[in-house]
Amino acid sequence: MSDYVATAEGPDADPIKGTAQLVEHILRGSKPEEQWRIGTELEFIAVRQEDGHAIAWSGRHGVEVLLRDLAERFEWAPTTEGRHTIALHRGETSITLEPGGQIELSGKTVRTLAETRDEIEGFARQLVTVAEPHGVAILGLGAQPVSRLDEIEWVPKHRYGIMAAYMSRVGRLGHRMMKQTGTVQANIDFSGAADAIDKMRVGTGIGPILNAIFANSAILDNEESGYLSYRGHVWTDVDAARCGILPFLFHERAGVEEYVEWALDAPMYFVRRDGAYVDLSGTPFREFMNRGANGLWATVGDFALHLSTLFPEVRLKTYLELRMIDAQPRETILAVPAITAGLLYEPDCRMGAFDLVRRWTLEEREQILRDGQKRGLATRVGRLKLLDLARELVAIAAEGLRRLEQADSAAQSGLGEEALAPIRQLLEDGRCPADISLEAWRNGKPEERVRRLIDKTRWQF
């Protein structure tokens, strides 16, 4: 949940005069194909090594201390809110915090998988280095496995207070999303309106398959959750007005204008003025744009901030974000940007991927997504299982990476097969990352299951 901050000058500061201006804002992100890059955002779950409980925000061994240690030892520049260190940055890269203390790396956009690997591994090594002296383990899981919701301390960011209060009114699982879950997000570019919508359509269409491939949140509240992707399930009951599969994407004439219209009707959380958040929660952005609120009038920057608080399966800003994947362990993390690039940056492979799901109705898409969150690759899709579609999807991604590398030998640095190999092996065995954590949880003495889970899922170097 990276913080968007509008600039005080330029287009962001312009008052909104009509929806065309908002479409124009999004399309400012359009890039020619030779400038396309990939970005990766990854959330890490930090727990006490001794018992698997979430570490506190405060205290001698809390999250804020880890941030300060990172800043001191590895030359990150801190960002403060009040007297607290709540983020770090260095160049285009930032380290932010989710509401329950999950530590998020928002990497810079890069051209090669090698650069992605080096950035993720480099930061993870730094994080493990500062965490271990505090008795903290860094886990590659999509959910906090042991601590219950009321045991996890809130990160003291004003925006999270506004969001938490509103979420408690519109859904049952919003606080779980905020405090207990972790994701990995792949960000990609588009060349214009038609390309943006096509990539959104395909990304959303194959979303249930991707969620099942990377399902990794089976343990919650110190027990089996009943879901292989509990993180995915959480999003079904956060806020129906800003989450889920967007039906209009599958209409033949869908465009960026339809996304803007949907966003305008979605409820706001806040705007930012003079460095502070102003609570406008529940007000549709369209109403704010037309009538103002609290003596304030909408700017393009306010709309950009609003876009960052919407949570569809694929989110459109000045770039695209695929949001359906659980946080991953070290072994499978690179497969996320690799599959995304191979499927969505190569036109024939993008078409081939969509052919796997083209005939699903909206109701089938939603049902398969829900079933997949629970049963993963074993989910039935007609005469097939998601496992069959997953194997084919990864094969298409591998072909896409091969073609991209042929077109630009430096683009993927030969890492396509290396990145996909761990996922290919899991699929060959009919498993996903959640199956690995469940095996650790189940196989052995019950009193040692947390230790086994930590040993199996922690980031180690």
C-alpha cells in the first residue's frame, strides 16, 4: 500500500474540469514498447523467531527499530510521520509499512529479470541481517500465521486510522487484509488505451489461475485456515464497491473511460492537504468532483491518490498492477515478474493466455476465483482442473519469455527458465507453495509445528 503523494505543481495540481482530464492523467503513463519495464512490490511477514508471533510496531525489537537499523547500516533515507519513522527510500526504491507491520519493498522499474532478482535479494539480505540480532525471522508467506488480529499492533499512520474505521463499516475482513496479509505485485507498462485495457482484461481473466499457482496463505490464527489462499479470500469481503473482478473489462468496447467512470463512483478514503490526510471516507469521488467537500475541491492529484486506494484484481493507474498473488518465498518470487512479462508483454502469448479463459462467464470467473482460493489447483473447471490450465499457462509464459529474449537479448538476461523452474517443479508435482507450508505444519509433533513452519518458509542466506 505505497503512499501516493501529488506534486504541488503541474498537472496533479490542476482542478478537475471533466472526466476527459482523468482519462488523460492515466494515459500520461503510456510508453512505447521499447521503454516497457517491469516493477515488483513484495511484502515480508516479520515474526518472533521463538514463537512465530508478529513482532510489535513499537519496542526494542519492533518494526520501527528494524527500519532505523536499515537506515543506519545500509544508507536508506528515513521518512517520518510525527516522531515515528514510517518508511525508507533510496532513489526510485522505497520501503513502506502495511498496517500490521508488514514490510514492503517497492522496487524500481527495471528492464531485466536479473535486475529484479538482484534488488529483491539485496534488500531481503539487508532485512534478514538487521532482523536476526532481534530474534526476528522474515517469512515468505501470504498471511501472518500465528498472531490473531487483536494481537497485532497498528502502525501509527494517519491514513490507516481513516481506512480502518471505514472498512469496519463496509465489510467483515478489511482489518484482516490490513494487518494479517502479504502480497507480491507485478507492475507493467502499456502503450495506450487499447493496450491498457487488453492487458487488464487478460490479467483479470487469468487471475484465478495465477492465484492458485502462487497460493501461499494456508495458516492463520495458529491453525489451518481452510483456504490455500486465505489472503485471496479476504478480498471477497473488504469493500464490494472497490474490490473484485470488473465486469466491464469483458465487454468488447471497454475502454479507459469505463475504468474512470467506475473509479468515480467508488467511495473515497481521504485527500491530502498540507502534508496531512483529510477524512472524506464514504464520499464517492464523483460527488467530491462535482460538489467539493469540507471546503475542498478535487484536483487531478486527488484522483491519482484515489486510484491507489481501489483494489480490483488488476489496478490501472499510470501503469498496471497485478494484485492477485500471495507473498512468496525466496524460491518462487522471481516467477511472478517472469510469468507476468512472458504472458502480457508478448502479444501472441497474451492472446494464447486469454484463450484459456475466454469462454468463462462473469459468474464462472467469480466462482472459479472463490473455489481456487479454497482448493487451489484442484479446483474443477468443467472437465479440467486449474492444475491443467496452470501448466499450460506457465508453458505459454515460458514461450513469451523466449520470444522477448530473442527480440532483445539483454531484456531477460537468460533468466526466464531459471525463474520459472521452481514453479514448473511444483506444478509437475501438482502442488503450490501453500502445500509446502502445510506439510511443515502437519508432519511432526504438534508442539513443534510453528518452529517447522518458520524453518521452512523463512528467508535465509
